[in-house]
Amino acid sequence: MSKRMTVVFDDDELYTALKAEAARTGRYAKDIVTEALIEWFEAKEDEELSQGLDEIWAEYKRDGGIDAETFFTQLKAEAES
């Protein structure tokens, strides 16, 4: 479903660059803006995931975590004894 929205550019150079890129590539400006927004949202999501992973990694180190290979080797050794 299409939705309409008016975007007001306070930066004339940005608007001109957008229109020039649209003309140069034979695309609509709305498609370029949509693509840019999708990339921005994906980058924000990646940033949030990265922060979460940093927190998990810090907790892992703090609690004396070991890598999976070592864990499973130790688990196998315990099961065999």
C-alpha cells in the first residue's frame, strides 16, 4: 500500500544532489529516499544488535565463560568418565 508524505528540504544542496542523482540514474527521487531510509534503519538495527552482543560478551568474560569447543570437549570427557 502506498502512502504519501511531503518532505521539506532545508538544505538546498542536498535537494539538488538528490534530484541530480535521480536524473543521472533514471530513478525517481522517492525511490532513492526510500532506499536510503531502508539502509538507515538496517544500520540502526545492526548498531543495536552490536551493542547487545557487546553486553553479552562482557557478561561472558565476567562470568569466566569458555568457548563452545572447550565446553563440549569437557562435557564429552565428563560423560566418558
